[in-house]
Amino acid sequence: MFQDGTKLQSRITEFRSHTAPVNMLSTSLAQEETFASVSADKTLRIWDVRQKNPTQIERTKEELL
């Protein structure tokens, strides 16, 4: 990965759990190892990059954008 001509260390990890396309990702400023994803499968999932599966799954009545 490169940014402004500087090589950055990068590690790509794939996280699988949603059953439909992901609409949005959001990282945590307070906990850099945590992020959230929302999907057309009507779920919000909280992830810890150190774990394979989501740490929390919240189901919604409607699709989240």
C-alpha cells in the first residue's frame, strides 16, 4: 500500500459473516482493533480484528444504510 509516495505496512484480512452486501463500515477511534459493519441482511455487526467472528450481532427490522 502506498500513500503520497511512502510505503505503509498493510495487512489485509477478510471478515465473513454477513449474508448480503455490506453497506457501510465504521472504525472506532477509542478502540483501534474494533469496527462495525451494516448490511442489506438487516444486521449491524461489531468486530474485533483479533477474532474471526463478530463479537456482537444486532438484528434490525429494516435495512440500514
